[in-house]
Amino acid sequence: MEWSRRWKCCARSACVWALLGRRATLSARNNLAGAYNDAGRVQDALDLGERVLADYERILGHDHPDTLTARNNLTHTRDVAAAVQQPDTATPAIAPALQPPSDAPEQPV
């Protein structure tokens, strides 16, 4: 009887440690996706972020805080990817009214 109780306890502990190991691995992969995004490797960040989110949902569920964080990170990466694909709409460094006309003759120095 004592042996079966110990076995159940060890089996339960192994499951807990396995889950903690998976969560740590998922967290590290999520952080790596963020690092890819910060380094400008947006496509790598998107690919890894989508896989990480799917794993979080499968292992921890759709409403777990870590899953929600991964979903938020992936949304941010998608926003960055969309901004990269947009045409440059930034204002020029010098306002157009202050820029010299392009057809003005060059002045001697």
C-alpha cells in the first residue's frame, strides 16, 4: 500500500515538473519571438509567435494569463509587420515650405 501511494505522488510530481518545464520553454520561445521582432526579423517573429500561441492554447488553455500574453505579443508583431509594409508616411525632416526649390540655380560658394 505504501508503495502505491509513493508511486502516485511521484507520478504527480513528474507531471507537475513536466508542466513547469513546458511553461518555461514556452516562455523562452515567446521571448525569442519578441527578440526577433525587436531585431527586425518580423517574419521569424510571426512564425515562432504563431507556433508558441498554438502551444500555449493547447497546454494551458485559451484563457490562461500566459496564453493571453502570447496572443498580445503576436498582435503587436502583426502590427509591426503591417507598419513595415505601409508606405512611408512620415513627415520630411524639413517642412516643404522651408525646402529650397528644386529648380533654383546653384549659388557660388
